[in-house]
Amino acid sequence: MIVAEMLPVARTMFRSKPIPNSRQDRILGALLGAAIGDVMGSAITGLTKENINQQYGEWGICSPPYDSVVSHNFQLTLFALDALINSTQKSQKLSVAGISECLLKCAKEWETVINHPNLYHGINHLADKNSVCTDFMKNYPLWRFKRPGIKTSNTNISEQINPMLLALLLCANHKTVYEVSINLTNTLGIPVNQLDFSIFPPLLISYETVTKANKISGLNEMRKQINQSENPDLIGMMAGFEHGAKYGINAFKQIWYLRIDAMSLSEQMGWKVGRNIKSF
């Protein structure tokens, strides 16, 4: 399988490495971890424990497969980041209702793009002033490739919220994210909050220096959560996000970065978050 971002043979871990333990380091680490957890979880989604052990051994899946393609969950996270950055550039301060509306619009625009990937490709003059996602995101060549778990127009919107709330955790404090999840629950009339926001370390307040011991223990815990979950793709994203947000990009093996198709785009989005969003 040929994937757009994996065509260049030589690719460095990051074009410009952030200062270790800095806010930017943890933002990039969170996105790297979310992508890694997503592809690991997607690889075993739908498999029984017996199938997982048969394919990956008694420990289950322990690393992202080669040439991994991110699923719809991480795709939605990237779209949500693009939408939040774009919206904050138009408005200095977004209310809880404004953020909720932004995410709901983002989900609809994402669905249009992935169901009709050639609709936007290479066309920049169709920009909708009311659009929350940018032409850059809609035109990105990655969306022209089929991905695991892509949803259809019949998908319940509540299933699309959690990956976008994960993106919001990079841009807002825990209180805001919680209030947005409640607002979305009331707006949609159905519960959407499956994320335990308390488990994620505040990116702007505290950090932990990565050591070999906590790196190994954190990755083992991440692997354990993925292999034992009934929803491993979403749980994988959460576990990887948490580990990366805690320790930064050095929390993962550098070779893993080269296995995932969307990392160049997520790197760009991570630097954009650091430059354009301080906190809601």
C-alpha cells in the first residue's frame, strides 16, 4: 500500500524539535501519542482476545504496524484542531456555545470531505465564509485514501464528538472542555461524554521529565489499555494522548513516527496550536 505522506524515503522525527518538557513538546507528544494509539487500536478493533494473541503474541499489540493508516478518529481530531485554530483567528475569544457550534460544524464538514474527497481537491476558490475548516485541511491529499472505520452520513453524531474533544484538550483547560461536553449533550439530546478529563495532565501547568523507567511503564500501561479495551481505537488515542502529553515526543520510539501516514500533518497542526492558541 502506498500512502501519500510515506513516499519520501528519508524523514526525520520532527523538522524542528521543541525544547524538551516545554508546552510545545507536550502538544506534539500528545498528537504523536494519539496517532500511535489510534493505529494500534484500529489494528485490533473487532478482534477477539484469541485472535489478538494469535496475531500479536501473548502481550497483544505492542507497537504500530508498519505503514499504518490513521482511522476516522484521529482524522476527526486533526479536523477539529484546524477548525478551532481557524475559529480563534476569526474571534479572539470563543464561548462554550461557540466552541460547541464549531465542533458540530467541523463534524459535518469532515463527513463531506471524506465521503467526497475529490470535491475539494485542488480547489481553493470555493471557500465558504461560514466554514470552520480551512481549504488547506479539506484539500490535503491524505483524505483521498480509504481509511479504517470511516463513517457514513448515517453515523450518530455522538460517536464523532470524543475525538474532537480530545483535540480541544490541547487548546482549552479542563473546565472548558467539560462544559463543552455538557453543552453538546444538551444540544444533541444524547450523552456524548465518555472521556475522563481528570486523567489528562494540564499541559500548561505541570510536566514530568521522561526517564527510561517511566517511559517503559507508561508504554506498557498504554499497551495494556488498548489490548483490554472493548473500544481499542478510541481508548488507544486517549492512552497515547495522555502518555505523550505527560512526557513529550521522547515518550515514544522515534522509529514509530515513520510508520504512521498522518504524522507530517499532525506535526504541522501541533506547531499551529502552539503558535495560535494559548488557552480558551
